[in-house]
Amino acid sequence: MDEMLKTLAKNFDEEPYAKKMRLRLIEIDYGKAVVKMEISQEMNNICGVTHGGVIFSLIDGAFELAANSHGTIAVALGVNVNYLNPAKAGDILYAEAREVSRSPRISTYDIKVKNDNGKLIATCQATAYRKREKLPFL
């Protein structure tokens, strides 16, 4: 892994929100990221399954890393999530973001969330606006 990706990974590991949500970077490359989350009871909604906002946070972490993996600031323009199966306390979820297309200004991503048994929990299509500025920590 080159120095820029190492620096991005280090900054993600230190990000307060990622820590709070227990997001763990598993893999990163240009246009790709895999992030892991262990689901706890406190992440449940009123129906006793994992809150959609928790799953969205996992998706957003993978999206953030994949979109910013080229070293310039990228911010979300739109995110469309389909929740397909419930997750529950004790599950380990993985979000894998893959870049589908990238131009100087716009990039798109396909993101899948699966549990540790490979069951598909959610799918996502996300679009980022790519700024010209380098990431602030580079």
C-alpha cells in the first residue's frame, strides 16, 4: 500500500465518528474499500433489529474511503440504499465499496453490505462530487 492510502487509512482509524460506530477498515485500494462493524444490542431499533442508520453509517464509511482514495476531497451528492435483510446483535457486517466510474468531477460507487455468513443485508448506489483540493491531512 502506498503512503497516501496508509495516511488515509490512519486518518479513518482516528476519525471520532468511525470510532464511535466501531467501524474497522479491513481493506483499501484506489476506488475500493472494505469496512467491518460488529453489531451490538444498543444498535437495535424499536423492532429489535439493527437500525437502518447504523447500516447506513457502515455504508458511508466504505463510501468515504473509496471516494477519497485518490487523494482529493470527495463529498456525497446522493446515496440510494436498499435494505434487503435484517441484521441483529452479534452479527458482523462488511461493507464493500467499489468504484464504478470516475471523471474529474463525479464518481459513482456500488456498495454491498453482507453479514459474516455472506448474506446480503443491503445494497447501495452512491455518487460523489470530486473537489480539486487535496485531502487536508496530505
